[in-house]
Amino acid sequence: MSGYNFAFLDEHTKRMIRRAILKAVAIPGYQVPFGSREMPLSYGWGTGGVQVTASVIGPDDVLKVIDQGADDTTNAVSIRQFFRRTTGVRTTTRADEATIIQTRHRVPETPLVEGQILVLQVPIPEPLRWLEPRETETRTMHALEEYGVMHVRLYEDITRHGHVETSYDYPVRVNGRYLMRPSPIPKFDNPKLDRNPALLLFGAGREKRIYAVPPYTPVRSLDFDDYPFTIERWEHACALCGARDAFLDEIVVDDKGGRMFVCSDTDHCERRRSGA
Amino acid sequence: MSERPLLSVRGLTKRYGAHVACLDVGFDLWPGEVLAVVGESGSGKTTLLACLSGRLPVCAGHVEFTLRDGSVVSVLDLSEAERRKLARTDWGIVRQDPRDGLRLGVSAGANVGEPLMALGARHYGQLRAAALDWLDKVEIDGDRVDDLPETFSGGMQQRLQIARNLVTRPRLVLMDEPTGGLDVSVQARLLDLLRGLVADLGLSAIVVTHDLAVARLLSHRLLVMRRGQVVEGGLTDQVLDDPQHPYTQLLVSSVLQP
């Protein structure tokens, strides 16, 4: 595409973002401020993730874009097309072929490997925001590791529902230090973050923050001693591929109460069905 | 009494420009002692509390606090991290308006449990047991443990705030007008409760109040402040029964007798 730099962003911006990423990698889970740019898509659609991807992508990369687990939804299609046009890189739907995977709301079911980069789109990066509106105060709380209040939320969940009801964006401690929002992935995906061989990068465009979980970094979900962290389980198997160990979406199929459960990760489901 | 005061304040001064909020305030607080600070509105009582707990920067003065292990720290020279740690482990702060000291969006049980969680408690069953135990101590019905403080009456909110502050067994409690804004019968009950808790737990406390009756009931010793200065101090009964300073005499004589 003429008139635009490779991957849309100018080189100075990319360098600035790479510096932020390097700092984020050096301090796992720490939110690094960066000069977020206006992007040709609206806030909430992945402006942070797009800027991170644009800064790390090279001509030899293979890109996969996921939206809610699927490769064929609006957000995934548009961002994939955006990068195909502005970089000319090869794109794929296969998680094992991609070198960079930009994602919203899911971590692929296919285990990631060394050398891959997972870019997660983040709406609100600050895990303490719900109980402390002041940015100066939350920064101090991070600096002094004052994270006890985070358990108040879990306490309330157990008190009201008998178990921890928080099911997505479930707070984690990274490397035994920083409290981090894993972005709105289901807590089903939290264990995949722990000691993952891939580099996990988180970009929040509106909030202008980047953070990272380097390969093989311990990531622990918060819990109580007598209410240990658990992930979602389904009584059903995927109606299409029969998977019992994948994250399932419930889909309403008619107006008579009919519904089916299918894999949210379309790539995983299709490959199981085709036997690949 | 042990040989060292728990808290030792010397020459504490706080100015806002030309206006003096506290001038050369000094006193010792001994373990197990309750000290009342009385004075009219604007005499610097609340500023004094904020200064000696390090929440407000002072212009001059020293504040020394004796830790559990017997060592002495200079409160005003602590780093913010150390000061906040000390505030979590050794101090309780009861605010005049319970809405300032409580987290209104979460249940009463979570409010009492929060200071424990901040200190590292990670067992839901134990946190809940502690919350129920403390609600009982402050005479709140255990059935209300899952209710939001917003649904509590003013007196209950204040008692809940006290429970939240005492659950970590602090050694020093700072109370700013703990009975302000409550009606007289509720005040009496709260004072009775506070007096019992202070005696049972062997707490040291500084109570700021404009109400001489509160001072009389709760405190062993009394400081009278006026325009930022301590004009008179001594044993509570002594000061109230035989006031020496003209201002104290005025204060004592201005109390309405029913």
C-alpha cells in the first residue's frame, strides 16, 4: 500500500513502543506508559494491540488474529486485513503456523511454543481500578505491593455466590510481584499464561499502557486457601468436534429454547474435525 | 507501666502560611492510656492527629513511636512504605464520618476482613469467623454480616468502623470525634462500648473531641487546645473539676446542664 509506512506506524513511533515493550519485558506485569497514537479504528476495538503488533511485526512474520476465539468475526477480519494491506505479510488461521497472534478475549487452545508472540488487547489495564479511582494511589499500591484489598473482591464473590463468580479478567500475580489484569480472557485461559513458552504482550490503547509476561514466567491466579482457584467446566462436549477440554460457547439455535455448545476457538475446532 | 512511652510528641508545629494550626505541641502517651484532646472547632485538633500519624507534613517537631520489639522509630522520618506498613499493623484510625473510614460498596464482613487481608490473611473461613466475632464485640447482629454498610444506621456504621480498626489488634488508635453526628442515646451506648474495648484490649488511644463528656468518660488524661496551642493538660478529672486556665474554665462552665 503506497503512502503508508510498513505496518502503518512511522518508525519513530515503533521504536518508542518497542522501548516500552522492552521495559515491560524487563519488569513482568508492570504497566509501562507509552505515547499511544490515534489508529484507524475506534477505541475498544484493539488500538493497543494493533500498535504493539505493528511495532514487532516484520516482513517474514505470519500473523493470526483472533476475536473471541474466532478467526472470522468482524474485528479479527478487519485487523487481519489491515496488516495484510499495510505490511503484505502472510496471514493464517492456524495457531501453530503463526509467529504473531493478536487476540481479544481468548488464548488459543493450541499450546504456544518458543518464538511465538501473543498480543492481547486490553480495555482497562489497572486491576486495582475498581476499588481505587486515583491513579496516583494505585501506582503507590503497586510500588508498595499493597494487594490485600484485591482479595476483598473475591471475598464478596464467595459471600454472595458461594464461590468466586469472577469468570473473566481474573486477577493474577506475575512472577510473585505485580498484580495484573490478564485482559478479558476467561479464567479458563489463566492457567495457560503460567510459564507459557511464548512472549505475551498486552496493549491498552486508550489507557496508554503496555505490559508483558516474558516466556516461562510464573503467573498465579489469586485465591483463598479454602477456596482454591478453579476453571470453568462443561457438562457438554463440543457439538461439532466433540472436544471436552476446550472452552465452549453456548449458542441459541432457535426460539424454542434450543441451544448448542461449540468450541470458542474456531481454529482448534476445525482442525480437530479435519483430523489435522 | 513500661519505662518508655508508646508515643512521644515534641515541638510539633504546623503552619498554613501565616496561619498557625499547631504550635509547639508536645506530650507523651503511655501504653494502655487514653488521651483526650479537647478544644473548640478550628483549634487544631484534627490537624494534630493528621500530623502525628505522618499523613500531613509538619513544619517542625518530632514524633517517636515504640514498636512491638521495643525499638523506637521516628514517625515523621519514615519512608511512605514504612509509614503505611506501620499504619496497617500498629495503628487504627477512626474517622468522624464512618463513610470515610468504610468501604461502602462491600459487605460488613468484607469491611472487617479487609485489614486482615491487607496483612496477608488468605483463608475465607477464618476471615469470616473473625468478622462475625468482631461484629458481636461491637454489638452488631451476626445476621447483618453480608449486608452493605449503606443499609446500617449511623451508630452501627460507626461501630462497624471501630470493629474494622480494631480487628488487627493495633496498639494505638486515633479517634477523631468518634461520637460526632450521633444522637445522644447512641453516643452513650457507643461510649460504653468503646470504654469496654479499650479496657479489655489494653489499647492506647488519642481521642479528639469537642465534647467534654466524651473526654470525661473515655480518657485518663486531657489536653486542652486553643488556637493551635496546648493551654492546659493533666489528669482528666483534675482538669475538668479544677480548671486552671481561663479558657478551660470557660469551656467547662459552658457545658449545658440539663
